[in-house]
Amino acid sequence: MPPLGRSASEARKGKDRESTEHRRARSEVGCSECRRLKLRCDNSIPCNACTKRGCQIICSNGMCATLDCSRLSSALHLPFRFIPIDTKNVHRKLLEMSKRISQLEDALKISHAAISNAQHPLLSAELLKMKAGISPHHNDKKWGNAVGDELDKDIMSSFGDLTNTERDGGGDQHIDRDPPAPPEDSDAQSQPALPFQVSHLSRSFPFGPRYLPKLEIQQLIEMRLPLSNRASSLCESYLESISWWIRPIDRSQLLEELMPTVYGNRRASSSMHASGSSEGQKKTDPHDLAALLMVFAIGAVGDFTLSPNNEEAELYYHLSRSALCLNPVFDGASLASVQTIALMGAYDMFSFRKKSLESTWKVLNFGMTLATSVYRDPTHWKFEPKMIQRRRTVFWELRNLDAWKSLASGRPSTIAPDDVDCELPIDSDATLDEEGKEVPSFWRWKHLFLRDVLSKIAQKLCSAKPLKYSEILELDQSLREFGPIHLCDQVASAIGNRGYSGSEGTRAYLQQYLLSLLKDMALQFLHRNFFARALLENPANPMQSAFAPSFIAAFNSAYSLLHVIREHFDVISHVMLRYWSAWTHSLTACVIIGSVAARAPSSDLAPRAYVELLLSLDVFAKAQMHPAVRNGLVSF
């Protein structure tokens, strides 16, 4: 009888339990967890008490809805009773597992993309949701967003909390500290001796006081133009030494329009002044005069018989600023004024006049704001073909400056992609290979690289929108695969096989040198933050970090860039000492290489990094006259 009694008792308990579960399903009674912990339950499914404690997974009847609790606790290495009460460990473990699954999915996506364009069956949308979390009601979206937000915050924090304002020495300042004292005005310090009205206009740039006698001031400026022979020499110096990198003003505009116009009007004015007549006198447009003077300034910087920061260059620089203010750009910006401001930024990059490019970025931003009219393709306004080509060239040169400025300063791009429909300029410098096929010129390669790769990298890295690491890997892949049929190698080969000698050969050599740098520079910007994350997370073996692809990419690009600098320095040191960007990127590469040698000495890459660091420091010791190198060597 006792056994029968126990069976009857167990049957009654089972029936009561089944009845309770049915009532619980109808939200008529509280959940088992609240009853076990003697908490007040609101009878909802899941109830608020369980939701707040993070154990809504077992809220209904004290058991996991989608899998056995004992299996879950065993998989997470937790005791059974920790499932409902120690939720932080469970969530942390699930988050770690989700991150690991995401890393494996990214790796599979990259490796599979190299052999096929079809989607891998393990990367279907349904399977990708499996890592989103466990919920009794399949609320994957909520878990997926939580994991994604956590990853986004993690990556965004790796960019640091630096302002965009640089100190006088070239470093950045933390946002929590007081702003530094404003640096002294280098333009005012270096201004040559000029008449008061002319120097006042230069200091007032970009504003132009209306009460000054503009005609007399323009005559004072034109009196200081160089003689024709020296002017031609400065133009050639600009075309040979500077325009291999940027050319908002090309040879035809300079020698066929600006020079004849300015010097022709000057000779005519001198003849009329000698005869005592001023009727029919032609006046040069102040913006055209400013453009020609800025070419003279950069030409003097590119004159290798002079120091980069010489008095002649400073004279023409300030005369150009003064001429630009004779017709204030706020009253109406011309194409010549935009070209002048672009060359003004290039002047700062090739001379030693400033310790930092902070003010240069602001000047370039100003010029790009004035250039909004060239964002649209000029065919809309039915310009003549020559002007269409010129406006397109100016726009793409400005956009190139804007993209590199954005990456270097961390500021968003001034030129929004959605506002642009300007087509690429005609490739008038293209050549033909042995088979009669057209080989794009360096300029076409640069503009295509800007349009298809660099602008997208700048837009992603400088956006306030959280960035996912999978997006970084996609940008890396597009950068490495850029160019139809290895366009970069084609262009480099065409440049090297032209057989140029003298100035033409020098410019071709410089462009080939720049081709080998552009991709490495872009890769550094793309991966350097995640390189640091990999090194900090696992200094003993950074290859085990989730950011191992960035660690390898940053190291290889830095190693390649430093090798190129060393290889070319002895050949074109006179040019490289005038190229600011080469040294700033080289210093960044040295930090990357040195970090591997110092923080990961057990890594297989450490011996190579140490040797390359020593060799690069020898090159920097020869280039200490450059302000970027001089300030950067302090940190080494």
C-alpha cells in the first residue's frame, strides 16, 4: 500500500504542476523563479522581475525554452544554479562567443571571395543570425543589435579622444585639457619688406579693405614682378619640381595665357606711362595676377639652387595674397582664385615655413568652399572644350587634396560625394604601348585611385557613424585590387620606359616614386588604429588578436614605405626634402615598425622591424632640416 500511496501522491503533484503550467501559460499565476525567490511577479511572460535580472530565458517555468539548462551551463562552464542568478557571466560569455563567430565569418568571407564571387553557403542570412543570442521568443534582432553596438563602441574607442587642433610643435591635444596658446603668425613673421598698403592687404587675407586705392596697389604689386627671364625660369621650376604631384595650373594655361596676359599688359602700361597717355589701358585681373605670383612663389621653392624657405619665394607669396584681396573672393570667386588658394596650400607643403600644417588645412577648406561651382560637370553650362577640361582638372586636384587632408587631420571631407557629378578630365598625357593599346597616364591613375578607393576610405574613417571591422577589411580588399589589369604596374612601366632625360626624366621618375607610395600611405591610414589594438591586446603574439589582418597590413605597408624612402633618398633627396607628406608618413611608419620591435620582441617580425628601424633612423638623421623630421625625431 505505501508504494501505491506514493504513486497516487506523485500523480496528484504532477497533475497540480501541469495545472500550474497551464495557468502560467495563461498569465494567471507568477513564474517559478519569482516563487522560488519569493519575489512579486506581474504574471507577464517574461515578467519584469526576470527581465531586470537577465534571466527571462527561464521565466516561464524555470527551464530553458530552447535548450537544456544543464547543457548550457556545461557549455559555459557554469554551475546549474548560476543560470538564473549570475547573468553577467552568461552575457559576457555569450558576447565573447558572438565576437569570435563574427571574426570567423569575416575570415571565411575574405578567403572565399578570393576564389569565387558566389556567396558561401555558411554565410547565408539565416545562418548569420545564429550568433545573435538565445531567446525564448527568438528575439534575435535585439541580441544582434546589442552585439553590434558593443563592437562598434569598441572600435570607435580605438580612435582615441584627440582634438583636431595641433600644438606649435605639431602634436595633438587631448580634449579634456585646456587649449594651447595660439602660435605666433608665421605669415607675419616672415613677411618681407613691402609698402604698407601691400603688406596690410596680405595680412588681411582673405578680406579686402574697400577704402584702399586698389589701382595704385596693383601697380605697386606689378612693379615687383620678376624680369621675363627669371619669370620663365620660375615657371619651368614649378612645372618640373612641383607639378609632378599637383597641377591646378597646367603648362598651357601658364605659358599661353597667364604669362602673356600679365607681362603684355605690364609692357603696354609702361609704354603708355612713358608717353603720358592712359587711354585704352588694359588692366590685368587681380586674380590672374595672384595666380601667376603664386606660381612664382612655388617655383622659387622648387629652385634647387635656393633653400626651400627663401626670401624670393616669400616675396611672391605675400604679393599673391595681396593681389587676391584686391578683388575679395567673397564678392565673387573666379576659377583663378580657386587655383591660387590650392597652390597656396601646396606652397606650405613644399616649403619649410611652418612647423605644422594646421592653418594650411583651413586655407584649403576655404578654397574648396569657394570651388562649389566646379563640383558640377561644366558641360551643364556649355563651356568651351578647353575650359571644360580645365575646370575638371581643377576639381579633381582639389578633391585629391581634400581626401588626403581629411585623412591627415581626421576631419570630414569638405566635398560630399552626393554633391558631385564632375567627370574625369580627358587623359591628354596617355601613351600607347607596343601593341597600340592606350596606357593611362599618371594623372588618370591618380584620379581613378581617388574616385574608386581613397575618397571611400576618407569618408568611412572620418565619419561619426560607428565603424565595423568587416568594413575595414572590405576597404582593404578594394584598395589592393584597385586598377584594371594591374593599372598601377602598367603606368609605372610606361613612365619608366619613356626614355626621358633631363627635366622630363626627373618628373617621370618622381611620379613613379609617388605611385609606389600612394597605396602604402592609404593602407597605413586604414589599419594603424587596429594595428595598435592588436599590439595592445596580445603583445606576445599579435597574430592571435581579432585585428591580426590589420597588424600584418600596417606592418607590411610601413616596411614597404620606409624601404622606398631609403631607396630613393640618395637619388632625389633635393626633392624629397621639399615633400612634407613623405616625411609625415615615414614617421608614422617608423612608429609602427618600432612598436613591433619594442612591444612584441617575441614576434617573428621583430628582428626585421628592428633592422629597418635602425636603417630608417639613419635616413632621418640626414633630413633633420625638415620641420616634420626635426619635431618627429624627438619621440625616437
